[in-house]
Amino acid sequence: MAFVSNNPATGNELERYEVHSPEAVEARLDRAEAAVEAQRHRAIEQRARRLRRAADLLEDRAREYGRLMTREMGKPVAQAEGEAKKCAWVCRYYADHAADFLADEPVETDARKSVVAYEPLGPVLAIMPWNYPFWQVFRFGAPALAAGNSILLKHAPNVTGCAHAIADLLAEAGFTDHELQVLRIEEDTVADVLADRRVRAATLTGSVGAGKAVAQQAAAHVKPTVLELGGSDPFIVCDDADLDRAASVGCTARMQNNGQSCIAAKRFIVERAVAESFTDRLIEAVEGLTVGDPMDDHTDIGPMARPDLRDTVHDQVERAIGEGAVAAVGGHTLERDGVYYAPTVLTNVEPGTVAFEEEIFGPVASVVVAEDAEHAVALANDTRFGLGGSVFTENREKGERMARALEVGCAFVNEMTKSDPRVPFGGIKDSGYGRELSHHGLREFVNAKTIWVE
């Protein structure tokens, strides 16, 4: 059995990777355990220096790594290059701040001395997706390595080349004790690895179904998990919003990464008074996107990552139209080589229909009309998902009140939902639990140990 990496822009096979044998998996588990012992005796300043070196390599090779991402999963190369540079940012952030985040925390008690010490948990199984093949790994990996953990990376099969590039990069940066190892295993082997005594925790970014399975398996062995799952993020446009800016940001928020993002703006909930004006602007922005070769710096929309993903999106769009939605633009596959889907705007979307209830993981925006701001928030919260959300209004106090009312992990006013190393990232409801980034993310995979000295 082999993992096959194909170029979604051409359909050409790029590489085959053999699945690791049970003996190879066993060796990697042993090395992961040994790596934590090596990390435990390494000063945080040493880990920080290595993260800074990793940041330098990511910046120096951003074009090279960007082209690798584009070849394997189809994102426009300019966006892929930006992804590599964002990974450098998160490495530097933890290099600069991990020592403070991990410092002993004195606590006033009746003891002579009492502190909370933050110590690494041990090897962490990281099950990562294909849509941001570098960022998803570094978003979790930079704080995990800074804290002294080791990582077993089970990446999506179609971006195995990216997984190995990351491992090589970290080794070159100085993480030479197998602190991060690639684990090429089938999905049915994940439960066995997670059950192994040497694995102390797991993190997963992926579908709700995959998250539930991993959560159940980890719970059976009393192991902590962090899950970042699907999303159907609301993008609320109030009647006092700057419509030009809302449409421009909204187009980017929905269509970047070829529409394949958990935190993409998926449901555009617009107050009736401005619904027509905003929708016209959004359609104009979407129609102005350049669809083409993802290796061209001027391309806005490249191919979707796999044919089955495109087929799923098209099926959802057709079912939505059958339920009364209107494809104001797009709504079809493109007759060209590669896995392309036309950027799409669906109007007349109602609660209870496919385009409202399901996560459409592709370049499809759904426009929903709300009677007023209160109704918009109610519609936004009428979902099983709770990852992120945005509110656009010129009244920032109102915007903050609405943001606080959204049932999400990340709420933005006059900005698209995004991840930033300085603030925690994660969701609620079916979008998962736990947090990444900031000090919150670093402390997900540490033992907060009480030290009491009489």
C-alpha cells in the first residue's frame, strides 16, 4: 500500500510513499519517547534558538515551500508562499514568549513555597489536514516543541511531501533528536498508535466524524485531545456597514485557499435593507477573481485538492438549487484540465436547506437575508458549528455586542476570521474544543504540576 500525491492542477502523479510497517511505527514510537527525555533536559533558550532557525529557513525558502504546497494541493502559489511566512511568524512568536509562558507561577499558600510548574506531557500524535499543509502543523507544532514535547505527525496522504519537508526543515534547524517524525499510517492504524502507552495526547484538525472517532479513542485511554473541526462561519453585514469593504473582505474570506478553509466565511447573513446592494458587490468581486494555473502569481483561484472533494461541493450546490437557492454566479465545474470549480454565489438561501445547514468546503458563498441585527445573530447561531464569525458595522460598540452574542470561539468586528499567534484559536459545539496559539495553546499539552514545599 502506498500514499499517492497527485498534482490537482494537472492530474499528474507526483510521488508515491510506502506506508510504514509495524516495525517502522514501533521504532518511531521509541524515538518519540526518547526525544521527550532529550527535550526535558534542554533549556528553553535552546529550544527557542532552534525555533528561530526554523523561522529563518521558512522565510528563506518560502517560495520553494510554497511551490511544494501548490503542487500537492493546488492553492495559489502566492498564498502558499504567504503560508510559509506565517509559519515563520509563529515560530518566532514562541521563541520570544515560551519562556514566560512556561515560567513557574508562584501561588500564595501557607507553604514555605508553592508554585505551578509547566512540564511537557510527552509524545503527541498530530493528525493534520491537507488544506494548510504547513500552517496547520506549525500552528500546533511550534508551541508543542517549545514546551518540550515530541510530535508524531500523521499528515494527510496527499501532502506527504510537505510532511517530510517540515521534518527535514526542523532537523536542519537543530531538532535532531527526532522531536518531529512523520508517521505514514492508514486511518485504521490511528487507534492502535493512540492507544500506545508512549503516546500521551493527540490533536486533530479535520472533519467532525474524524474528531469524534479520535476523541472516543483517546477518552478510552484517558488521554487529552485538542480538536479543530468543521465550520460554517457567519459573516454578518449590518445595514450601516461599509458595503464596499464588507464585499471585498468577504470575497477574500470565502474564496482564499480555493474556498477550502474551516474558518472561511460561508454564510453571508445580510440585513434586508442592504441585501441587494451588498450581494451585487459580492458578485462583482467574485466575478473579478482570476481562475487559473496555481503556479501563476496572479491566480486567485486554483484547483480543488481532489476530484472527490469537488464532486461533493457540486452535489451540495445542485441540492441547494433544488431547494430554491439561485446560483447568481458559478454553480458548476469548469471544463479544463485539473480539479476546478467555478467560484459561486448562492442567493435565496433559507435556514433548513443544504447551503445553510451543511459545511460547503469549496468556493461557494451562501447569502441569507436577515430582518435586522438581532435576527442576523439568531441566524448565525442557528448551526451545529461554532468556529468563527464576523460582524460588519460602522457602529463598533454594536459590533462588539453582536460579536459577544455569537456562539463561536473567534469573533471579529470589521475583519475576516483568521488565526493569529497572539490570540487563542479554536471552536465550540461541533467545531471542536481546546485552543491553539497564544499561551492557551502552549498550555494544552503541558502538565500543570503543583510544587509544595513546607
